[in-house]
Amino acid sequence: MAPLLAQKPVVADIYCIFLCLGLLLCLIRCSKAQTVPALYVFGDSLADVGNNNYLPLSIVKADYPHNGIDYPGKKITGRFSNGKNAADFIAEQLGIPSAPPYLSQPNNVFLKGVSFASGGAGIFNATEGGILEQVISLAKQVTHFSTVRGKLLQELGSISAEEHLAKSLFPIIIGSNDILGHFKSASNYKTSPQQYIALMLSTLQQIMKGLHGLGARKFLFIGLPPLGCSPKQRSLGNNTDECNEQLNFWSNEYNQGFKQMLQQLELELNNFHYSYFDTYTVFLNFIHNPAAYGLKEIKSACCGLGKLRAQVPCTPISQYCSNRSEYLFWDFYHPTEAAARSFVDIVFSGSGGHVSPITVQQLIAI
């Protein structure tokens, strides 16, 4: 009997250790939630959580199978993903609920945050295209935020509302559609790529000044990936499935100008704080060393039809892969849930020098 009695304190000690670790994790999550009361998300289809579902004239939607096949309850939400997207994982890292789509309840005060992101959106209104490509441009997203801010002022009072917004985080994921649109249309070549990117950045700069003027103080900017390595762009090659290096070059050129523009904004605006994520480099790391991130397929889309499953979008008639966690891309442009989670893990890890000039942890602690 003596050996059995001797084991009881050891079991109790192990139980206490796990209990303490659980309490510590809870305290960390609670601390994060208190530090960042809300997420106000701006962007395109990489962050859209369903706003385009409420645009009756838009064909840029993901409210049909096989999208959402891995979302809890296999729910089709309007996310351009097999499951959750980057905006969801940012919220998860902060220990707060995913921001709901603004258009789902436009009269809400949104004390815990909201997403204005819209599939197909860009810095320029021109990315809205024709009447059947109705989207919410970045400028319109800021207008919607202004409406939410007005409701916050009524609900909380001016001082508390300003404090609330100053502590909140503003992720900005935009620009891909502008670059893709420029190189897609031959008519756009009347403007050189250099001039076009300069106009993109000057337009974004003014929009960010307006957002700052409405009370935004802490920004998380997501740079452009190497757009030429998407399945869609690979599929356009003649007898090859390699990246479109011209598109990659200009994606990177935009990113370099983007970082310079942010530095300028930091000098011009009081209490303008930001973290910039080098998506371009991290994305190339995924492509060149996929096994390190649990990936096996980095060229083909998981869902679609045609070459690399990228010539026809992900629709109910499309083929889709069973090993989705091993794919970098869900459809011809958007990452899988697994890839999006890995990206956001790197955003918040603070390692590898991929986030600058300060880490996200340093940003939210300001």
C-alpha cells in the first residue's frame, strides 16, 4: 500500500500544474481582450466575412458551395475560403469574437468591432467595375465606419468613444485587386505601372488620413503577396505553370512604396501607430519551403476547374481536394484556412523580422 500512497501527491501536483497553466492562458486571453476591445476590419476578399452577400447586384460572392466546407457547421458564410480567413484568425489571436459583416446589421453600434471588407474591393473605386461587379471600395468602407463612429459617440459619449477607438485595432488588407486590374486591361497601359502605383499610394495615404481623423490610432497593414504566384496567374502561362514574374515585380514595388508612405504618415500624424506585415517574403517562404509549414501543394488551387483548377472559379460544380490543409490555395486567388492561420500565426509571433517597425504585441500595448 505504501507505494500507492506515495503516488497521490505527485498526481495532485501534476493536476495543480495543469490547472495553473489553464488559468495563466485564461489571464493572457482576458488581458488581450481588455487591451483590444474591438476590431474594425477594412479590405477585400481576403478579409470579407460576408458583406458581399448583401450586395444584390454583385457577382463577386462566395455564398455557395464548396466555400465554407470546413467552417464550423459547414456553414457557407460568404468567406472566400474553405473555412475561416485571416480576419477571423486575427480576432482569435486577440481573444475577441470575429468581426461581423457591416451590411448584415448596419444599424448596430458594433461595440466589439465590425468588418467592412468586400470581395473585389480596391483602393480605387474603379475596381468596382460594371454594375454586375458591385463591391464596396475602400473609400466607401471608411464612409460606413464614419456611420459606426457616430453611433459609438451616441452610445458611449465622445470621451469614451475616442478611448474605445484608440485602443481598437484596424487591420487593412487591400491593394491586390488594383494591381491585378491594371495588368488585366490593355487600356490601363496608358498609365505606366510606376505612375499607377504612385497614384495608388497617394490615394491610400489620403484615405488613411481620413480614417485617422475619425479616431483610428492603431493599424495593422498587410502587404501584397507575390500576386504572380497565384494559381490563376500560373494557369495563364503558355505551356508552363511558373509564376508571373512581372506581376510579382510590381507587387513588390508597391510594397516598397507602401512602407515609405507609412513612414511619412507616422511623421505627419499624431498618435499614428502601425505594424506592417511583409506578406511578400513570407509567401515566398511558403512556396520555396512548403514542408516547413505543413504544405504539399503550392501551385494548384484546391477548388476549381481546368489547368491548376484555376481556369474556372470554385463553384458547386467544381472539383475540390480532400487534403485541404496541405494546399496553399483554396481557389484561384485565396489561401486555404490552414494557410491563412499560418500567416496570422507569423504576424503575431514577432519573430523572423517580418513585422515592422514594431510587433503587433508592442502595437496593442501602446
